[in-house]
Amino acid sequence: MSEPTVHTDSTPRERSAMLHFPEGFMWGAGTAAYQVEGATAEDGRGPSIWDSFCARPGAVLNGHSGETATDHYHRFAEDVALMAQLGLRAYRFSVSWPRVQPDGRGPLNPAGLDFYERLVDALLDHGITPALTLYHWDLPQALQEQGGWGARETAARFADYASAVARRLGDRVPLWATVNEPWCAAFLGHAAGVHAPGLVDPALSLRTAHHLLLAHGLATQALRAAVNRQARVSVALNLSPVSPAADTAVDHDAARRIDGLLNRMFADPLLHGAYPDDVRADTRHLTDWSFVRPGDEHTIASPIDLLGVNYYSTKTVAAGGQALGPSPWPGAETVRFRVPEERPVTAMGWPIEPSGLTELLRWLHTRYPHTPLLVSENGAAFEDCVDQAGQVQDTERVCYLHDHLAAVHAAISAGVDVRGYFVWSLLDNFEWTFGYSRRFGITYVDYTTQRRLLKSSARWYRDVIAANAVPTS
Ligand code: IFM
């Protein structure tokens, strides 16, 4: 791996051409267990719903799976050294529930907990803050067989698992997130069927979303009882500003529905203690919402210290059309998603919209004024390749990160309380349904040799962290 140069000595003129971030701003990068660890059948780990989903013919591109992934389970020490080389202040990773508790209930797997303890200790030894997410979609398969997230009981099991992890690591991990992107787990997994467990049942997907939120609330309470008093608790939501394609009543209504299902359905119960009335009304033909029991919304709104915001793009929507098969939008299946023609897109086909991040952060600050925010994921997939000089010159990613960090800076300048930023992702990794075909890393991974190679974006990010600032342009 080549040694990039860090340019921290700057003239006053150069300094004024920089956008400075607040002192102590948390610069990080993230991964998730199933996407990087591999070792799916080692040291007592039980199977997860993603192992089962990947084994289903046609479910994942090229039949890929997380069986080996980036072998982080065996290479975590090398990866922590790489983080230190970049000067990362924090590393966001997730704990694999079936590695720690193979059946999702009952006995713990000491070897699983030992792994996370070794990882956390290695991070602390390098002065890197561990930011631990308890659930990034790898439910123990044994729990799926008892109803998965469709069963209310799973929320209680999750709180037990949270307690177990907190009892072991609560003295050392200062930043906890309960659930990552419940929208994806609920709607991609149970309505569109394109994520594990691969079910197509819109009514079930709404119940599932509620149980994921309930699990968050119960786990938050369990964490408070077990972690040290300074530790902060959060949840990470995938959120996007939604706009109508045309200034018509029907497109405005489509935008309201999608905003309801994506943003307000999750953030409102968490931070206002109630599901939005319009979302309940829009989905009334699918479910009577009787899965929400008295007191649940209060539990879901258990106070959190930070809201994690995962931002990738905006959404532009139009009304009309016919449902084209399974959709991740229960009750809004006919809404169409448009990519405005002039917008560049990433390798995921997602429009690149940095200003959407400022808009989103400002909206959150206005709607939920007392909750500090953390950009817990932001990044992009591009068609990266190693050039003849053995380098990955990912200029598009550097631009993407630059423009999104400038957007975060604009929100902070407008008074929004943003505490940190985590690039998605530290490493190229298993991108779910897309297998290994989409590279989000600032570090290139050669999947044949597992060799890591810093991309230009990693070197650029290292300079940003060192300067606590991004250049204005
Ligand atoms: O890779 C995912 C991650 O697991 C969750 N948020 C979005 C990323 C890119 O799709």
C-alpha cells in the first residue's frame, strides 16, 4: 500500500479557502458485519437470514454471498491499522447477532463476543472511537423461523441481545446505535422481497417496521441500564428529501406519501412519539395498525442522544401508473420515481444531489429541534479500477465526498447541530442484492487476494480529517 502525503501546513490564505468544521467533529467511516466479516460458519456463529437469502437461486447478483466478504473477521487488525493511517477518529461497525447469540435467544457464544472485544480494544489502542450498531440486517435465521420481525416477540429478544452486548462492551464503547435503516429491513425485506428474508407482503412489512422500532425503544432502555453514563445511544435512518416531479396536486400527493413512508413514519414515532396520521390513513386498506399496542409509541420515543442520518440521494416522484410488481412502498405502489435528466448518477443509478443533504439536515433540525444529528452514512459506488500504476484514481468519489461535506458544512453554518460524518464505506464490500459488483469503499479490496489499496478518496479524506476542514472547491 502506498504512503499518501498529508498536507496540513497551510498558509493563511489557503486556510481561509477552507470550510472548517467544529472542534471535536467526529470523522469516521463505516462498515457492517455481514458486508465485511466473512467467517459465516466459524467459531460458533449461527446462520442469519442473509445467509439463507443468498443461498436462494437468483436472489443476489452472480450468486454472491457474505461467506468470505472482505475477511475482516481475520483481518480486523490490519483494517484497524489502516484506519489509524487515515487518522479516523471513529469507526462504525455492526455486531452480528448470530455470531453473539446463534439462535437469537438463550445461550451466548463467547467466541463471538470475544471477537468484538478484540476489535473494540484494537480501536481504542489506536485512539479510534468505536461506534457500535447492534442490528444491520443479519437476524438469526432461528428467529426468522419463529416469525422474524413480523413477531412482536423478536423485539423483546433484541433487547436481551442488546443487554448482553452492552454488559460485555458497555464500559468501553461510547457510541451505540440500535437499528440501521429500519425502512430497508422492513420494506425491501418484507414488501419488495429484494432483501432478506425476501418476503412480499405489504401488510406484514408495516407490522415489521413497527416491531423494528419497538425493538429500538426496548434496546435503548436496555442499553441505558447497562452502558456507562457517558455513552450515547442513537438509531440510524435512511432519509431523503422527496419532491414532486411536476407542480401538480397529484405529484404533490405522491411526494407526501413517499415522504411519509420513508421519513416521517420512522422519525416521527422516534422523536415525536406518534406515527403520522396520513401514513396510517394511506395504508388503512392494508392493515388496521392493531399491532401498535398502548404504550408502544412511548417506548419507541425513549430518549436518544443522537439521530444517525444515512443520506445518499434525493427522491423525485410522480403520481400515476400501474403497480409494476412488488414494491417497497406499501400503499404507494403506483408512485413513479424519476431521475431528473440533467443529474449525474452513481453506479447505483442514484442521482448525485449534495444540496439534498443540507436540505435534509435543516428539515430534521426544524422538525425535531432538540436532537443532535450525525451523518452516519454517506458515500457512493463508482466503477473503480486499478490503473497501470497500481492506483485507484476515484476522482468522482472525491468530488462526491467533497460536495457532500460542503453540504454538511452549510447545514452547520445555518445552525444545525451535526456532530460527525461517517463515510460509507471504509472498504469495498458485499453490497447486498448487488453482491460485490458495486464498490462503495474509500479502500479498494481485491477480492481474490483480499489485498487492501487506498483509493485517492482515502488519501483525500485523510487530509480533510487532519485539517478538520474541506477546501471550498
Ligand atoms: O451498503 C449499504 C449499507 O449497508 C446501508 N446503507 C446503504 C449502503 C449502500 O447501499
